Amino acid sequence: MAWMSNPNLGRTIPPVMEGKTYNVKIEGIGDEGDGIAKINNFTIFVPGTKVGDKVDIKIEKVFRSNAFGSVVKDETPKRK
């Protein structure tokens, strides 16, 4: 199951919360050029990243079907 269901509200709850930090790997690039990460199959757009980046992100905004995050720490190994 991608998201948790809340029977009291009759809707699903995204697996991320605004203001929280998560460690993710960028898996793709969106139509607008933002990196795409997934948490429990939930899409998070991360501007300024590229495929393969491993970053800590802070969730800035959560919507019903996706979220937007910003990089707070880049853990991608630097190439020499």
C-alpha cells in the first residue's frame, strides 16, 4: 500500500509531512526538469537534482498525489 488510509476522513494520507526531512535517491526527471524521488511509491519533486543523486530533502509542500522538497544535504559522491 502506497499511502495510509484514514477511515475517519475517507481519504488517504501521504507518507510524508511538510517540514520533515527524508533521505532519498533521485530516480528520474520530471517534465519541468525537477528530480523525482519516491517514498512508498509517492512522488516527490526535488528541483536542482539529477538522476542518481542521494540527498536529504525537506518537504516544502504536500499535495494529494505528490509533494515538493528542497535539498538540505547532498550525499552524492563527487567525481574526480
